[in-house]
Amino acid sequence: MKTLTRVFVVLVLVLFPNMTLAEQTLLLNLKYKSDNTVTKEIKFYGNDIDPNSWSIDDQFSLSIDGQLIKAPDSIYGRLEGLRRSFSYDILSGGIQQKEIGKFGCLLGGPAKGIVLEARYLTYQNTRIISSQIRAAASCQ
């Protein structure tokens, strides 16, 4: 019985980061690109897509190139605040669909740039009726 309990505890500890990530939603995605290839990708996940709600139960995670990393709570707080800027814009009617992916070419080298994608929310009255990841900004 002790062995079974130990195996269970080890499995829970090993699988916990993956279970946590499975319950979270992608909120921000930063892609570094060279030509049409993504060379680095930083993803910010959270368990609540509504940027207007705050809870003691809010959980966040960060991954770089698919590897979960541990970040200080202050970083998660700043990213959560930043994503509010990109989640919706009632004055312009939302994130404008720009032509993403046309980056400048350095002389003799590949075109390089950065694309920031954010979870964009569509509201009806005060309820979120849909959400999707959209490119929010790009630079070269």
C-alpha cells in the first residue's frame, strides 16, 4: 500500500504542471520570426480569459519554446495588466487586422521581426460571447 501511495504522489508531482497548463488558456503569444520561421516563442497562459475580473484563485504560467518556466508573481501581474491593453478596444471596435508577417530585410540577411498575439474578446452587453487569438502588434 505504501508503494502504491508513493507511485501516486510521484505521478501527481510529475503530471501537475501539464494538468495546470491544460486548464489554462493562451492569453498572450510573442513570436520572434526570421523570414517565415518562428525562432523563439513566449506564451503566457491564465485560467480566466476575462481581464476585468480578479480572483485569489487566478493562476498563470509562462513558457518559452514549449518549456514551462517559473516566474515571479510580479511578472505574471505585469503581463496580466499588459494583456488588458490588447484584449479589447471599445473606441476602435477591436484589434485592427493588419497584414502581419511583412518584415524588413537586413542587407544580406533574412527578414526579422516580432509578432504579439493576444486573446481578443467579443462582448455582448457585459458578457464575453467569444474569444480568439489575433495579432495585436508587429515590428521589425
